Amino acid sequence: PGSTPDFQDIIEDRCYNYTQRIRPDSRSRNCQEIKQAFMSAFISKDPCKATKEDYRRLIDLADPTVPCNKRVLWSKTKELAREYAKLRGLVTLEDTLLGFLADRLHWCGEPGSPDLNTWSCPDWEKDCRTNYRSVFWEVLSERFAESACGTVQVLLNGSLENAFDEMSIFGRVEAPNLKPMVTLQVWLVHDPGKPPRDSCSGSSIKKLKSILSERNVRFICRDNLSRDLFLRSS
Ligand code: N1C
């Protein structure tokens, strides 16, 4: 798809909603300035040449203030993770200002034009990895993971053959950036009514375990949890 229609208006609306209603306690932020910084990160640029540097000003303006010891990561379990975090007073990246602003949106520009491209933005798999949306989530995810402390939870999809996907953002960006001495609590949650397809002793989770042990991140894993049981008991 191309950029989400009314991208700028959505960013602005969400920014006021977040800073005034959802977290009015968060330090005062200028939504016009944040919107401008977001736009100038990618407008008029080659949509396949995004760099972390492009988002620097935006990140500086909107640095997250969520607690470091209450973070929930996920891969292929977004809605469940949101629900779980809400229930337990924990936070996902969508609970930070920038994660909240960009959630479910698409955006890219084109060289020589002051407008968003509304017909087609590059795809990570088909076109280029350094597209503006992917790089945005990578920068945000990296910062979210590297500044986490205490116990970090991750919800992985136990209905997939490889619940841990090395090519996902969790696999290539978040897990390798956790700090030493953090504990990663892995929950393998599968669809209700179906048998789980991966487990804590499966090869994908073993790979995750080895990435973590190199970094001195402690590892706890629980599997065989159906979605309903997980939300009720964990
Ligand atoms: O690639 P993933 O999941 O492993 O990424 C999820 C991981 C989470 O722990 C989040 O902290 O990375 C963070 N994150 C988001 O918060 C996020 N919101 C929306 C990463 N990506 C996010 N998106 C979009 O969904 C983005 O376009 C990315 O590519 C997908 C992630 O899907 P996934 O494979 O389920």
C-alpha cells in the first residue's frame, strides 16, 4: 500500500490525544514540532534510502518516558500483547508517544515532491529493507529494548513452527540489544483449540537462548499456554 490517507492529520490528532488525554503527565511536548520532524524525516527522499539518522530529530523530540522494568515485547502476537500489557499494568512500544503515533500507519515520500506517496511504498520483503517504515520501527524497537531493565516479557506465537523468528524485529533488533543482567521471560502462547507447534525446547527457542546467553541475559520460558489460559493466569 501507499501512505495512509490523511497521514499528517492522524499524526496530529493522535499526538494531541496522547499528550493531553492518555498521558497528560508526560513532559510537555509540542505536537506541531513533532509532526514537522516526522514529515521532514522522509518527505522528498528516496523511499528505499532510510537511515536511522533521518529519524534522529524526531526521536530526540519524543523520547519515551515509560518505566524500564515493565516492558512487554512480542512477535506475531501484537493484539494479545496489547491486551496482556493493559491487564497487568505493563507497557508495549505502542504505549510510548512515537509507537502510539505510528501504529498501523504507512508512509513514504518521493524524491523531488513535497507530498506523501499515496499509491505505493516499498515493502521489506519485496522491495527494500531500508524503507522508512521498517527503519522507523527498528530505531524505536532498538531503543525500547536496550533501555529495558529488570524482567522483560516477550509473547511469542506458539502456533507457528518457529515461534522465534531471527528475521523479525524482535529477533534481529530487540533480543540482541537487551542489556546484561536483564531477565527475559518468554511466553509461548498458542491459539485456543489448536495444539501448540513450538515449545521451549524446540530449535527456534534454543537459538534465542543462545543469543541471550552470549549477552548474559537471563532466560525463563513457559510454553503450552493457550491464549485464554495465558490471559487468566500468567
Ligand atoms: O517484527 P516483529 O513482529 O518481531 O516486531 C515486534 C517487536 C515488538 O516487540 C515491538 O516492541 O518490535 C516492536 N515493534 C512494534 O512495536 C511495532 N508496532 C507495529 C515492531 N514492529 C511494529 N509494528 C509493525 O508490525 C512493523 O511494521 C513491523 O514490521 C510489524 C511487526 O510484526 P511482527 O513480525 O509480528
